[in-house]
Amino acid sequence: MTTTESVPAPASPRAAAGQPLLTVDGLGVEFRLRDTTVRAVGDLSLTVRAGELLAIVGESGCGKSVLAHALLGLLPANATTTGHAVLHEPDSEPVDLITCGQRHLARRVRGRRVGLVPQSPATALNPVRTGRRLLSETLRAHGRDRADTEQLAVDVGLDPADLDRYPHELSGGMAQRLVTALALAPDPSLLIADEPTTGLDRPLVDHTLDLLRRRCDNGSAVVLITHDLAAAQRVAETVAVMYASRIVEHRDTDQLFAAPAHPYASALLDALPDRAFRAVPGDPPMLTALPPGCAFAPRCPRRTDTCADRPEPTPVAGGGTVACHHPIPTGATP
């Protein structure tokens, strides 16, 4: 997990979330390999509201990026997706991102109503177009003034002079800021930001987080996929903790950081330098061999024989859910 030693206060007060903008129900993603099946996302359900910044955290390989790609129809041909993910927008018919088909996603949703900041910016940029051309073409395609090109660059912390470079001439941090600007250009109502602070120094990390926070304050919604727990605490209204393809805890940010209910969430927080600074014991299971019960049980100090059965999400006092047979009571020690 990426950690930082301090957690600055948010740049502005967190706006109250509004009506549901995205409703995910029973989403599952499997990849068919020659000899096995990878269960990357399992029976996942959540709601993202207008004006909300939801942070999804968890160790590498738990399914966070697969979830983002599933919502935008960007999975490879060997993937099978089940369940529903309905996008609700004012003045638009609801659309199920899972069942609507590639044609509709490409023409009506992807990059328009739902934007994506990809985890690997270098592979997402056209190598034969400068940043300026990429941004101006994107603005024009979405009916916006190409004169906004340099302002978009400034908004993401990119020097307008760097827009005249080709992708191979950009540093990793510059490329990261450029793909962020490209995702923001259509002004989508929902932005999925997959590790948007990768390759950035601390001031630019804070600048990017503040930019995402302001989008929510203006009524849009952001799903922030991150390893940086301090970043999640700084800007998110709610946090979903993902482990081995499933969300094991989904709660208000302040409540989760003050008193995590799931032993895995508690272990993640204990890894922070300003807490116990203790690594999560053991290793996560392979997604090709998930146990039928609780996937965290082999690493959990609270496990019992009951954990041989899979726990379902249940309400937590104060709001939110936890998927655990033995959640940590408020104020208790894991």
C-alpha cells in the first residue's frame, strides 16, 4: 500500500451527496484462461450519488481496475460480465452499462457521460499527436471551445508549453496530467479515476485531489481508485474496501477511519505510518482459487469455523455495510 505520513484537511467542505447517479447490482467479472477461470469481481453492489466522491481501496490484484473497465466495456474478449450497472442522469434515460452493448457505450457513454483516467497513461495516448492536438480534438468532438485547451492544461497542473510535446517526450507525471485533462474535457457527470496521482510529486498529488474534489462540489461524481489511504481520507465522502474481488466494507469515510468494522480494513489502516505501521500479515488468495467462505479468513485474527461460509454485506451502526461474520465492535481492538 502507498502511504503518506500526514493527512491534510480537504480543500473545501464535502458537499452532501444527492440522487443516485450509478447503481451497481450483483456485478461479476470472470476471465476464461486455458486451464482455469479468474474471478476478478464477485457479486459487487454499490451506489454512487451525484456530488459524491467514492474511494475504492485495497491491495493490488483485488479487482479495482477490472471494476472500472467493466463499467466502461473495456474488458478483453475472454471476459464474462454479469449483473447490472445503471447510470442515472437528469434529462436522460437510465442506461445499463453492462447490457447496453459496445455500440451504445462507444457513441453515447464512454468519454462523454462517463470519463476514465486510466492507470497507464503512456499506453492511452496517441503517439503521433501532440498533447495540444489531443486536447483540442477532444474538446471539439464534444462541442466545447478549443480555446479552452490551455486552461484545461493549467487546471490539471500542466504547463501549456508542454502541450506541444508528443507523448514520448513527456515524463510519467506529465502524461498522467494530460490523460486527466482529456478525461475532464467532455465534462462527464461521472469520472472514474484509476490511480490518478501515479508519478506525481506531493504538491501535484494534492492539486489533483483538490481538482477531483471540486468536481463533486459542483454536482458531478467521482470514483477514485487508489492505494493511497491518506488521499482517500482527504477527499472522499465514502470508502469501499475491496479484498479478493469483493467489497468487504463500504462506509462513510470518517466512520471507517475512526472505527473500521472489517478486520481487513483495520489491518490496512494499521499499515499507515501514523498508526501501527504494521504490514498486513500473510498474502491474499489467488483469484483462480478463491475459497467458498471468507477470503480473508486465513489472515484474520478473528476467524472461527463460521468463516467457512461466505459472509454477506450487513448494515453497520451509523450507516454502511460490512461483509464479516465477526465484525469489530465500535471501540474494540481487532
